[in-house]
Amino acid sequence: MDVTFDIIWLGRGGQGVVTAANLLAEASIRSGKYALSIPFFGAERRGAPVFAYNRISDGKILSRARVTRANLVAVLDPTLLETFRLEGFLKPGGKIVVNSGGRRLKLPSGVESYCLDAVSVAESLGLRLAGIVLVNMPMLGATARVYGGVEFMHLEEAVKDLIRSQVEKNVEAVKRGWENVGKCS
């Protein structure tokens, strides 16, 4: 039986959604699990909504299809809460992790929701590319913490092995996301 923990990553082109999903898959494998990172590419362009997916399991993963209903949804751009009904993406009991960007959010009622001001974390470390604040690393840390199936040291190893630029800043961003995510108020 193919029992997986499924994650949907939702952000905008250029924010590093696919990179975050790849790193979580790598950290999961290093934690002794089976994992897939499934990017979804259409006619995306910088700033357009982008999806990526993770399937993580203790056993072999049979499905390679994109995730339609997840245990966890990670939202890198809070303005997408106005566009997408997250309840439709969640399995019963599913959770949401949102980059609050320092603003009050209208979150689905009855859904366990976690927030992190990933913009402040990324800006404090100078993580920008072509004018876009790179919130993917703090959100990777926050999402991994809420997921609970990987150890921080495996996230750190994945970042150090797979990221080629500003490695120490990216590791610090993941750490701050891990340490500062909390239930939304």
C-alpha cells in the first residue's frame, strides 16, 4: 500500500518553490525515508503562481502523480490566499504553513495553521535575487518543522550539498524558519 505524507508548495515564480521541495525531499532521504519532489511546470513566469509537491514515505512510493490533496500546504506568498481555497488542497486533518509577511491573514477556519514572517528573515540575511525576496529557505525550515519527519541536521546537510550561493546565509535562514514558526494568532 502506498501511504505517503504529501505536501503542496504554493508560491510565485522566482521565489524558489521548486528548490524548497527538492531540498525537503533530499533531507527526507537523508532521514531514512523515501521521498519525491515533483515540480509542476506550465506557462509559469516570474510572479505567476507556481506549485511543487513532495511525497514522503517510510516505504517505496508508487505514485508519481502530482499531489491534489495534501497533509500539509506551504504558502510562500500570502497574497495567494486570496486566489486559492486551501481547504480544497487538504486531506482531513491537514495543516497549513504560511509566510505571513508580517501581515494579518484570512486563513481557513478549522484548519491548523502555522505562520512565519519569512520576508523579515530573508531580508535580515540579504537573501534577494533580481529584486525578489527569497523566502523559500525560511519556509523550508518552517515547513519541515511542522511536518516533523526530518531532523534539522539533514536539512542543513541538504542545503550545504545542493545550494551553490550564499550557503551559510541559506542555512541560517532555514534555521530561523525552523526555530520561529508558530501557530497563527
